Amino acid sequence: MKFTDMDMLQDYEKDARMAVIAYSIMATETLDPALRQLFQTMSSSANESQARTANLIMRKGDRP
């Protein structure tokens, strides 16, 4: 099976979306303030990456 560039972008967008969810859940389950802040930062970074990728996909005329 051959993957197109769009397939790869859509897969990356999905993975980034899942990372946002996972990091957010880990932050809520963490008691240590420093580690909680790290998870929140990671969630924010993944969120930004997901949004940029989704916007790129939509500009190319497809759906994330």
C-alpha cells in the first residue's frame, strides 16, 4: 500500500490530536506541580502542531 503526502499529513494530524488528549489526561492525574506543568506545556505544543497541520490539510482541499 502506498501512502500519499495527504495520507501522511492526516495521520500526523490524528496522532497530534491524540497526544493533546493523552497529555491533558496525564496532567490531570499528576500531583507534582512541576510535572503537571510539563504535561500542560506538552499538551499545548501538540495542540499548536495539530491546529497547524489541520489548517494545512484544509487549505489543500481535504479534511483532517
